Amino acid sequence: MVLKNEDGYELWLRYHLVDDAELLAVYRQQIREIVFPGDSPTLRVARGELQCGLEGLLGHEVMLSESVTEDGAIVCGTPESSAKILEQKLVDLDTVGDEGYVISQQVVDWHQTIIIAANSDKGVLYGVFAFLRLLQTQQSLDGLHIVSAPKVKLRMLNHWDNLDGTIERGFAGHSLWDWHKLPHYIDPRYTDYARACASIGLNATVLTNVNANALILTEPYLHKVAALADVLRPYGLQVYLTARFSAPMEIGGLSTADPLDADVAAWWKAKVDQIYSILPDFGGFVVKANSEGQPGPHDYGRIHADGANMLADALEPHGGICIWRAFVYDADVQEDRAKQANSQLVPQDGTFKANALLQVKNGPIDFQPREPYHPLFGAMPKTPLMLEVQITQEYLGNATHLVYLAPMFKETLDADTYVKGPGSTVAKVVDGSLDGHDISGMAAVTNIGDDRNWCGHPFAAANWYAYGRLTWDYTLSSEQIADEWLRMTFSNDEDFVDTIIQMMIDSRESVVKYMMPLGLHHIFAEGHHYGPGPWVDGIRPDWTAVYYHQADAEGVGFDRTASGTDAVSLYNPPYRDQLANVDTCPENLLLWFHHVSWDHVLKSGRTLWDEMCLMYQEGVNEVRQMQQTWETLEGKIDAARYMHVKKLLVVQEREARWWRDACLTYFQAFHGKPLPEGVEPAEHDLDYYENIVHYYVPGIPERRFDKIGTHS
Ligand code: BDP
């Protein structure tokens, strides 16, 4: 059978006919009518989704019924919206809070019934999506009893979208938000975006770039925001905006943005009041301040908490929150960038208002292929800390490389801070359970654009999916999430699923190997970060590569032990001791924490140089393996998506070689040691790699090139 070509628009919400005939017959017996009273906007969209999903999956319309008339009813609602749910007195509902759900097989009015129940309309919507997922992944419905609630309260996407339609670090086209046509024209795609988010439990979205534009806070734009929020609201998505700290000067006519200035505070109060008058369920602000040139309280000799608290004060009467980013580092400060956030923020623990949170990147530098967990986790027990990850692959091959990020997200979530003894994981800091915070959250920089398939690479949507699923339940395994996503996105064919899960899981380690193995970090080309740039120098030191790898004739790596910057002391024992000792430091973080001789012998018995070379080669080999694996799947999925991935894997293999050759040629020049056996020699000399130029790489505003032929 020739499979119909697909373009990826449907994401994982493909409600195609269940292709297992036996199972389809069983489902048709088990699902015969829908009893779904209630008329709120959220219940309406939940009902519509259920009907549409079932129609596609079962191949016929399932009728709505006022009551349970036969075996095979699906009864949906809350105790308020549905008398039947109320009657059932489901004890499990007491445990799922205001967003969780219960899906359970029950006898209702003497008939075998499946109940999808929740305490809120939103919970019902999540339950409906979870139920459809069971069918999409061809699970048995016999004896069904699922009780599920999210582990984290704020489950956010951060769009780094600019008002001109470009996306900072976006590799899948332009922004979805058509500010020019809003509020009058509402793109139907907004609804599909909201459906996709709700289907994985996301409940908040920040529409604008952290490098903020104050214009978004002006009245005409606020009406545009409100129109978008109207579409997203029924799906449980609350809208947030980024606030530019200097907005009182830029759009308010004030001469200062000093957070302790009474006029400034009054301006923000009035601005926030105006926002809520236009958008009554506005979520709040996300703020990047005094970081990478953004304005902030330091400009006035104030501290971060002063800035955050001023905004939190303005938001508080409306129930809004202020999310302050902990990605703060200063070009004028000599201190190791891996320490700066701790130095600035730890002393302020306990001074933030109750409706202020700190948003902390997974690692202390910047979304690198591998980082140790950020040492702020565990270091600020009095402040709710959100985890920020990056779904868009700024540092992971953009939208051309197949890299499945769930293992990377989980690496951080599962990391043990040891702050209250073993088991004090980052996840427990983030969900608030370790320090008893009510408010908790996760945020991710999205990879969504207006590409037809949303995220560019057909596999990039897996990372949006995985992130959402992990915000709901970070205990899910990367394998399980990949399994669901593959079945829903491509096929339930067991061979296909088993083969590709493994390929996805391995892909994260492969990219680390061919980009920056053994704890190397920040050796990207300057500015656009597309490709290798270990030679980058001559700009502010903490933006160069040479600052981070510290290579010389003797060795390589950043000494963050006591003999160096001592960033290692920000971690707690026993992890700290393990990291501090060159012999016990996990080798995948070795050069993050140690400056090591090229001849240092590793666990494998090989020298550092040989090991590094072999890792780069292994990375390339693994991409070639991915290509071979993928080619065995021809005919198992539709030709269009098959070919799309196949062609991108060709690019990925070429770029993996580029990384290997550029980096090894560069490092080799320090000591002249030969490549060990098994490592393919570079095609070109160092000069060639250093002079590769890329113009107009997506994800950064247009750049000027003053000298054609030199890197930007
Ligand atoms: C860096 C990006 C930059 C962002 C910054 C941030 O290169 O474009 O503005 O993160 O998180 O990784 O603020």
C-alpha cells in the first residue's frame, strides 16, 4: 500500500483511522456514544476535539447523547457540568487538583462506560487529549483507570518572536503571530497552535522575545495581544509578555527607569492596570534585565530584586506574576560567567515578593550541548526557581540536525543537587516540593515558526512534544515519550517504532560528540552560532571560544577547580568533590571543570588528544549509522516525510564532518600530534575552516558584512 504523503502540519494530532483491524473493531464496540454536557468555551473545544478525534480514528461519527443508553458511552465533564460525573463520586478527583483528570472504566446506569472527569473544564480538555492519545497509540481500553495531575504549575513556552516577524534563534520560518493583521484577522493556525499546546498540557505562553521591545506594551499592541489571547484561552493557555525594563522611558516619557523612583513604579502600576483592563486574565511579565546589554536595575545602582519586586507589586492586585530571568552576566565583570548568576542572585534569596519567580537556564553558561546543572538550583531555597530549557536548536544544529532533546532535559531534571541530602534533584527544586513552594514552573524557548510543519525538521516537533509531556510529568522516560510521539506522528508499526526510538535516544549523545565532547563548550561560530568557531577571539572575552577552551600547547579545558575560578565550589558534596578531582570528574564534563594535559590518560587508556579525536569521529560515524537506519524505513512511512528526513540527514552528516575537521585541525595546531588510527583526516587546512562565511543565517537580525570573505 502506498502511504499518502503528509506535510507534518497535523503534528502528533493525526487522527487517522486505526490501522489494526482487530483493535479497531474492539474500539468501535467500546466507544458508541458521547455524553458530554456543558457549554463553556473550554468544554466546547474539548467536545469538538473528542468528536473530531474519534471520527478520524474510528472512521465514523460517534453521536452525542443526553444520557447513557448503551454499553460504550464516553461520559465527560466535571461534577458541575455533568450530573453523571457528580453521581459517580470519584474519590480520585480529590487528588488531581484543578488541572488533573481521571479516565476510568465504570458502570454507569448499568452500562459499561468510560468516564473522563476533572475538577475543572481545563482538566476535562487534558483528559480528552489523554484519552485520544490512548487510541492513537493503540492502547487497550480494558480496565482503564488513569489518575493524572501535572507536577509543575506553570508550563510555559517562551517565544523569542520579534514584532517585525523575525524570531531570535528561530529556524522554522517567521513568527506565527501576524501582528500586522491582528486584531482584525485571526489566523486559523492560532487555534491549531493552542490545540497542540493543550494536548501536551502546556498552559502558558510568552508571546515576545526576552530581548524585549517596549512597543508591545502600547495600547494598539495590547489589543492585538488580547485578540490572540481570546483564541488561546479556551485551550487553557494564559498569555504573558516580556517587559522591557526601560519601557517607562521609551514609551512613557519618563527620564529614568529606576525601580525605586516613585514615578517609575506608578507608571508600571498604571501600565499593568491598563493591560488588565484590556486583557483581564493576563499572566504577567517575563524580564531579561542587565544581561547581554539589556537595561535593568543595575543601571541605577539597584539590585535584581528591586526590579522584580517593583513589577511584582504592580501585578499583584491582578493576580499576575513576574518571572525574572537568572540569565544574568556582565561584560564588565571579570568573574567566570558560570559563577555570575550565583554571585548576583544568591544574596538576594528571600527578598523577592511572593508573586516573583526566578527563571534559571538548565546550565550556568548557555544552552550548550552539554552543561552541568545550574548551581542556582538548590542555592536559593526561599525563592521559587523555574527551569528554562531551549527547544529551538540554537546550539544543536538548528533545524537541520535530528537531535531528540528529552534525554537532555531529563539530565538536568534528574541531576542531584544533594542540597538536602541525596535525592534533592533539580526536578524537586523546580516543582517546589523540596522547599515547599506553592508556585512552580518550567519554561522553554520554542522552536515553532510558520513553516508548514511548525518546527522545521520533521523530528524537531518531538522536542516540543517531549518538553510538554515532561512539564506534566518529569518522571516519564525519554523512551516512553519518543514511543508516543512516533506512534502518533508516523506509525504504530512496531519495528518502525523500536528502531527509531533508539535512533532518537542516541542522537543527543551523537551531537555532543561531533560538536563538543568531553566537556568542551561555547566553541561556536560567532553571532549566528551556526557551525564551529573554536578560533573565535577578539570580541568581549566571555563571547569568545578561546576563553572557554583555554587550549595551549600543553593542554585544554577551563579550570573551574580551586586552582582556577573555583566554580566547582558552587556544587554540593559529594558531587562537588567528584567534579573537583580530575580522576573522578565525569569525563563528559572533564574540560568544563579542568584544564587537562593533551597526554592525560583517560579511563579508556587513551590520551585526551586521542580520545577527543575518536569522539569526534564517533559522532560522525553515528550520524552515518542514523542514515543507514533511516534508509531501512523506506515504505514504512509516507514518502514525503521519509525523503525530508533522509535529505536532512545528508546535511547533518556533512556538518558533523565539518565540526570534526574544523575542531581537530584547530586543536592539532597547538601540539602537532597525529590523528589516531580510525580518524579520517580533514579535507582542508585550518585557514579554510576559519574563513568559511555564512550570510543571513536564520535566527539573528540581519547583519552587515563589512568585509566579504571574513566571518562575521
Ligand atoms: C543566548 C542567545 C541569545 C539570547 C540569550 C538569552 O544567543 O540570542 O538572547 O541566550 O537567553 O543563548 O537571553
